[in-house]
Amino acid sequence: MNWVYWAKLYESKFQAGCLAKRMEEDWWIYGYECPQEVEVYRSKKGRFGVRYIV
């Protein structure tokens, strides 16, 4: 399986963590498939993003 990367990068790890938690808990509200794993990562430029495996 491959990682799917969320399009937006955030300035703080907290912001990315909030999105990751929402994806884990609220996936059914927004019509996403249930992610197997959600992870916050740091880009080469120092910003934070979210990636997940469906």
C-alpha cells in the first residue's frame, strides 16, 4: 500500500495533528474511506503534513 498525502502543509505540528485526529475519528462524516494508519510528517522545508493509508 502507498501513502496518500493531504494537499495542505501546516506551520505547526499541532495544526497537522488536529487534522490527523479528525481524519481518524470523523472519516465517516466527510465520506472518506476509513484510514488504516494516519501519520504527521515533517517536510524538507520544515512544515508539517498529514499522510494516511486507506
